[in-house]
Amino acid sequence: MSIAAEKTENWLAGYADQQLMGESLPWLLEQRRQALTHFEKIGLPGVRDEKWRYTNLRALKSNLYQLASKGSKSNIQLPQATGPRLVFIDGYLDVEQSNMLTVSGVQFVSLESALATASDDPAWENNFGACLPNETHGFTALNTAYCQDGYVVKLDNNAVVEGVLEVYFVASQADTLSHTRNLII
């Protein structure tokens, strides 16, 4: 086992049998595979990494984590929504607490539902990882490999959004990780 693999062992243990969104999209499977290979090679950043030298992740690295499960509920009390709102509980869209109002010229949906209808549209592949740096650190690679859901804001040409598009991310479980990916296209 390599040194990097030893450092990442705890982070990968809970992921082995997870079903993730977009498993029917070959380009997404390839991006996930590349990200996982990269993560296994570099692990998480540490104090020897220049940009992370003042951040001690020792406690975070020593814990065993599981991937959050879909269907978690939270007793969070949110203010009344007057416009479009997406609420994610442990990384997954909670339809009951979300307010899926339609806004002209704007697609404001969960990433999971957007990818379910994406088929072979190259715009999704081109945008999914487009804003990520070429040399990513371990957190970015882990997020790419295991992203569960997130939101998409896709604007038509000349679309005008008045008001606010609200997004809430709520964590309700201890020792779990949720990986969201958000796209604005």
C-alpha cells in the first residue's frame, strides 16, 4: 500500500458500495474514476502543502466517515419561502422543504434531476468540471469522485432573475460526508 493510500484509507472505506447519481453517463463515470485515482495518489492536503501549512487536518483525517444517506430528515425551521428555494439535507435534495417555483428563462433544479435528463448533451460534460483547477487537491478530487447531488442554475440568453434563488445545505448526521456539486451555466 502506498503512503498516499494509507492516508486516504479512512476516507474511502465508507464509499465502496455506494450508488451515485449519473451512473448511466460514461463521461461522468470517467471523471469520477480519474478523480478517485488522483485522490488515491495525493490524499488530503497537509501542513507540508504550502497553501495548507497553517491548517491542521489531523483530527479530520483520523475519523472514520460514511457517505450520507438519501432520505434523511431534519427538524430545521426555515423562514417562509417567497421565491424559488432548494433545500439539501445531508447532500440530497429535500423536495418537501424546497419551493420549486418556475422562473422564466431559468432552470433551477437539483443536479441529480438535471443529469437524469442530460443524456448525451455535451454541455453537461463540458461544464461539470470546467471550473476546477487542473492540479486539484484531495478535497476537490474526493468531491468529484463522490458527488451525490447539488444544484444547477441554467440561464437562457438574456434571462433576468429578479429576487433571490435560495439554497440551503443542512447537515443532520454525525460522522458523515456529503459531496455536492453546484453548476451555474
